[in-house]
Amino acid sequence: MAKSGSAPTSTVEDYLKCVLVQQQGGADLVSMGQIASRLDVAPGTVTAMMKTLAESGLVEYEPYSGVRLTAAGRRLGMHVLRRHRLIELFLVQVIGLDWSEVHAEAELLEHAVSDRLIERIDEMLDFPSVDPHGDPIPDRSGVLEEDSAHTLASAPTGTALEVARVADQSSDFLREMERMGLVPGAAVRVMERQEVTDALRLEVGEAATSLTLGLRAAAKIFVR
């Protein structure tokens, strides 16, 4: 943890961003287990860090229940999230990396680049609203646009939809979704729910290509 009055460490920023993203998913309190799984650290390490962040006024810690961000913690979390998502988009649109490669790179760069460079990237990209995976980018004031998307797993049958974002950013999953054409902006329609196999039969793209997708994967695809 950084000393009082100094800039937060990259570890602190990672924890705050993690809690922020989990809270965006609808959780009021984020458990130690959720954070540990997301950051691949031991639950005891998470608990110790949350107590430290609580002492710094960045989170509210409720033993055996979880944590939520304070207003100060949310502001800092949004600052880091904005940097991360703008860097991802820059790496795709300007550098030419594949969308399946940029998450890990942005995890490193988000702590290293200056605010001046981030604002220049924002301007260069014409002030984008979403990153390569369809996730909304907070504006410079830390405001995040409300997301009305719902999961493909819960979508009604027969309705014309558009892929809004892909929640799982692991490289293998993104490559598979790209192969299937399930990328942000793609047209998709649920044609049939196959209850026995826990799968959906879909029509994807302008060509209405027919394919089958498991419900577990469909829960990671958000549509409008």
C-alpha cells in the first residue's frame, strides 16, 4: 500500500478495479472468494488487503460478508478501468493486436502510462464509448454509461438481437467466439433452446449461419 498522500500502488489499483467490475455485475458486497479467484491470489491475502483498503477509506469491509467501494474507492477504480479499456482499444485499432491478446497487455500498461497519454489516446480514437470486447469505457469524469444488455442465455427465442459485449476475456474463449462470429456488433437470433443438452441453437451474422452454443458460454455473451 502506498503511504498516505502518495500515489496508489499497482496492486491497490488492481484490487479496486476488481471490486468495481464485480459490483458492476450487480453485487452489493463482493466476497473475498470472488476477488481471490479473479486475481488468482489466496483468500487470506485478499482479506488482509481489504482491511488495509478499509483503513485508507477506499472500501467498506464487512467481515464474513464482503466489501463495497466507498466514493473515493469508486473514483480511483473508474480511473484505472478507463485506462485499461482505452489501452485495449488502442492496442487493437492502432497497434494491430488481436482482441484476444490485449487484456494481459493492458493489465501491465494501465499502471505505467501517464494521464496525459491516456487523454491523447482518447482523442486519437475519437472518444470511444466501448472497448474491443464491447465493455463501456468510463469518461474522463468517471461516469460509466448504463448497460442495458442481457445475456444470450436468457434471450427470448425468435428475436433479432445484436451482440453487445463478451464478458469472458480469456484468449481461448475470445478466439472461439470470433471463430463462431459472436463478436460485438454481430447479428444473432436464438432459434431453439435445447433443454436436454443445455444448449442454444443460434443463427449468427447476415448469412444466418446455424450453430449450437452451450448455456455456460451463452451466459458470457451480452446482447441487445
